[in-house]
Amino acid sequence: MKHLLSLEKLPRADFETILRAAKIFKRTRGAHKTQPLKGQTWALMFSKSSTRTRVSFEVGIRELGGNALFLNANDIQLGRGEPIQDTARVIGRMAHGAIIRTFAQSDVETFAEFSKIPTINALTDDEHPCQVLTDIFTFEEMRGSIKNKIITFVGDGACNMPVSWIFAAAKLNFELRIAAPKAFQPDAKILKRAGGKVIVTEDLPAAAKGADMLYTDVWVSMGKEAEAAKRIKILGGYQINAALVKLAKKDALVMHCLPAYRGKEIDAATFEAHADTIFTQAENRLHTQKAILNWAVS
Ligand code: CP
Ligand code: NVA
């Protein structure tokens, strides 16, 4: 039984196990040899909106033989203030695993501790580990090993996505460049803890030069809506567009974890030019979730 709470704590060998399994689950969709969740019910407890993560986990659980129970955090007593420790002890006695999307990272950690069932972080303010595992799987599917490659993240360098990328970089030995304005650069403590080759800069063209992949995420993450105007002003310019793509390697990939806001973090033409990659990336959430679930119960 394992938890996926943060990429910081995921051993390198487990990264490799999940990435290998995702490839097999993709190839064998509709004819999986094993049903590792047979007879199990997994609870999805979400305090924030979701399309990809929710659908990929619900479909993935069913295709691995299990049942998915979606719980909007506002519909259960948690939303009225029941402590996470008590919610965890209840769900832990009924469900076989939990997938949680919430605000505080400490909540998924507390849930895992008290529920004693495999617990998966489906996005917190601090990290989005399932997304980065999918992104790496997608990169390797299209371009081979990510080792020694250059990945450039553009935009809000302090949110959950870049943080999960930072922890992955040291584990899988690729160069990560984060192009972000000073106010939205990652916490120095995280960079120090993670190690690896991570370059943080305000110089967007320099960060894009020679990159194997340009990656972006929304400027206004869930929970930050009150800061929208300020963020759009400060982050304006940190956009993936044709001029930026020209600076990267000739065959550079462009990825976006989605949802995308055209004209903000990416322009419409660049988004459409790379839509095949971006929606393969979205589809790969399903195959990677299965690999994560299979790993969590083994
Ligand atoms: N990328 C991602 O996690 O999408 P959702 O918010 O739709 O789940
Ligand atoms: N940083 C974004 C990711 C969405 C998948 C958010 O937290 O809203």
C-alpha cells in the first residue's frame, strides 16, 4: 500500500515503475490482463473543480475493476467543518483508497495518516504530482528519455505545477528552466530541498532558447481568483507564442496541463498548432492514473 502525496517523496525507481506501467496500460486499453482494483471502492474527495483528473480517475478505476465514489467536499460534512482526521477515519473504514483535490497539502498528508488507505494527491496548492507524471510519460512517448533534455516552464513559477516539475527534475536528471517574473518565482527553500539542475529566470527568451519542450499553466490557479487582475498584469508577456517557439529546438514540444486561457499564458494559434500534443497529454492522464492506482495497491 502506497500514497502519492508529493513527487518530492516519490523514489526514482517508483517514477520508472509508474511510467513503464502507463505505457502498458495505454497499449492494452480494453484488454487489461489484471484487475488490480477488483471489488474495491475508491473515494474521490474534491474541493476544487476538475475535468481531466476526475474523469481520468473515475474511468481508470472502473477499467481496473473498481468502483468510483465521487464526493464533492461541499456535499459532505467536511465542507461544514468536520475535521479532516475524522473524515479520514470514516472513509478509511469504508473505502479502499482515496483521491483528494484540495487546497492545503497538509490535508492530504493528514488524510493519508488517519485513513490508512492508499491516498493520492489529485492537486493541492503545493503540488500536482499526477499531472507531471503524465507530462513526463507524454514527453517520453513522443521524444524518448527525458534525461538530459531541457524543459522550460513559462508563467506562474510559484504554483503547484512548477513545484512538481522541480521535484521531478532532480530525480530524472533533466534541466528545468522556469521563466517567471520575480513575484511568481518558486520558493528558494523548495529549490534547495529539491536540488537538480533548475534555472529560475525573468529572461523568457533565454529560458526558451534550445528547449526540448515549452510548458505552461494558467496564470490564475484555483483559489487565487481574487488576485486575477494583479496576476494578469504581472504575468502579462510570459506567454507561449510563435515568437517564443521559434527560439526553442526545431522539433520542440509545446504542452499545457489545461484548462487553457487563450491570449493569456498561450496564444490561440500556438495552442491550435500544438493541439495534438496537448490533447494526447490530456488523454494520457487516463493511462497514467491507472499506472498510479496499480502502483498504489501493490
Ligand atoms: N490538468 C488538470 O488537472 O485538469 P483538471 O483541473 O480538469 O482536472
Ligand atoms: N495551477 C493550476 C493547475 C490546474 C490543473 C491550478 O491549481 O488551478
